[in-house]
Amino acid sequence: MYCVGDKVVHPMHGAGIIKDMKKIELSGIKRDYYVVCFAVGSMISDIPVDGCEKIGIRDVITKDEAKKVLEYFHNREVGNDINWNKRQRENIVKLKSGDIYQVAGVLKELMCREKRKGLSTSERKTLCSARQIVLSELILSGIADESDIQLILDDTVAETIGAKNNL
């Protein structure tokens, strides 16, 4: 069980801080909820305490783990083109996994694709979700602030695209 002030990650919304706990009655049944304020954007969500495990709520990574995520993002190879429909389905599965490394991989792929070729509307939405999930967790890990992290991600993508163009 988490407490007010704990930093948690929701697989589809990113990282946030538990600001409060409250009881909500639905259909005559009272349940306990965490009130989570997410680090990126202004979203606040009520998450049922007894549903956390099923949803995939977990602790935010440490600063050391955040460094490894940034190294992974930097070193990750950008894959070959596959059918956009198949790619989109695979990306959604990776986002839902709640695994920061899988989401960082989706983020890099889509950021590079956006710079080189542009994205479909659905891929643009996936890119926004992946960015929010990765940024929010890295911010709450304490590794850097949002603008510094975004700069690192953008520089890495520019370097990757430059390296691909020089081949």
C-alpha cells in the first residue's frame, strides 16, 4: 500500500505523486482511492487502492536506474520500417507494459520517424503518450528537470538521424 507523497507510475499515464487518499461510493460500495497528480500535464486521477496491482501501478525508478534508461535511449538502434499498422499495434502493447525501457524504445523510434518521414495521426498520439510516460518518470526520479531531459532526448535523436544519414 502506498502513502500520500509516494511517487508512482501508471502504465498509460506516466509518473505522479499521491496527493491524497479518499473514499468514493459507487453503487452503494465504498472503496479507497489514491488521488494522483501526474508530473507532466495537469492530469489528476483517482486510482482504486485495491486495483493497483491489476492496473500495474509501481514505484518510480531511482536516479541510477534513470541514468540507465537514458543510456538505453542513447544506444538503442532504430529499427527498420515495418507496416505502420503492425508497428502501431506493437507500440501500444509496449506502452501498456509499464516497462520504462520498452516505452523509451517506442519514444526513440517515433521521434526519429517523425523527424525523417512524419507520423500518422495515431502514431502522433502514441508519441505524445510515450513522451509523457518517459518524461514524467525521469523527472520524478530526480535525474534532471523537464527541459534538460527533453534536450537530452532531442539531441540523441538528432545524433541518431545524423548518423543514419551519413551511412
